[in-house]
Amino acid sequence: MAVTRLSPHEEVFEFLVSSPSLEAIIAFRPSETTQQHIRELLAANDEGQLSAEGKIELDEFASVEHFVRMLRAHARVKLANQ
């Protein structure tokens, strides 16, 4: 059976619409499937074998990761001020 992989944005959107607590936002990590895919893209990049499509995906992951880091930072501040 094929594993359906959500895009990085979709994975974060699905998480956010679940109304997570501040603690859950801070603890959020991509799925194991997504983490494995990122490792594969990074390995291909290190070996100089990353396709143009792979480069786009890696850039998308970087953008989403930045957003999630900012989200976590805001959640930490809000939690500290409660």
C-alpha cells in the first residue's frame, strides 16, 4: 500500500486546525514520513544528486520550518506570560 504524504504546508495546516495547546505547538514535529523524506532530500543534495523538483521541495521545507520556529517562539512567550 502506498503511503500518502502531505505537503509540509498541509501537515502544519492539519495540526493547526486541530486547535493544539501552546505546549503541543512547542512540541510539534513533522511526521516520521516527512522527516525521512527530508533526510533523503538532504542526502541527495549533499551528493550533488538533488533534482530541480527536490530543490523546490527542500526550499518549501525550509520555509515551513521557519514558520514553525516562529510559531513555537510566540507560543513560548505566550505561555511564559500566563
